[in-house]
Amino acid sequence: MKMIRAIVRPECADIVSDALDEAGFSSMTKMPVFGRGKQKGITVGNMHYDEIPKTLIIIVVEDESVDEVIKVIRYKAYTGNEGDGKIFISPVEQVRTVRTGSKEL
């Protein structure tokens, strides 16, 4: 299994999560976050914004579904401008249910 963490523009988050749901990936976590990428924030007029609002979407999928999930995220989060986001993929070694303690892998 893999954990996919996608950092996307807030205005794209619902579009991405709806598209993932339609593609059959309905279990996910979504939360507002703040940060900056390699552009180190943005400057608008005289104001410099060091931390930009983003949305973090976390989803765990089987290895064979990773490419499909990435394709959906990239297609729905793409604006063509800097700051469209990042996608991180990590292995998941084990999953436990909080209530029962049972292993899910």
C-alpha cells in the first residue's frame, strides 16, 4: 500500500476530492494547511506573503492504484501556474484500527 499526500490550491480541493470519489477512491483526509514552495511565497504590490494557504489531501491506496490517483489529482488540480501543488508518495508498512487494534494489512 502507498500513502499519497497531495498539497493543492484550496479552490481545487473539492474538485480533486469529488473526482477521486467518482473514480472509486472515497476514503481520504482533507485539511487546510499553510506553507511555501521553492518560490518562497509571493509578492503582491508592496506585500510579501510568506505562507500560502493550501489544502492537504491524504489517501492510502493499493500499489496498483497509485498511477490512477496521481492522474486524477494532476488533472483536477492543474492551473498551469506556479503553486499548483506537490504530490508525495510513501510506503505504508502497517495499518491499525484505533477502536479494535486489528491489523488491516
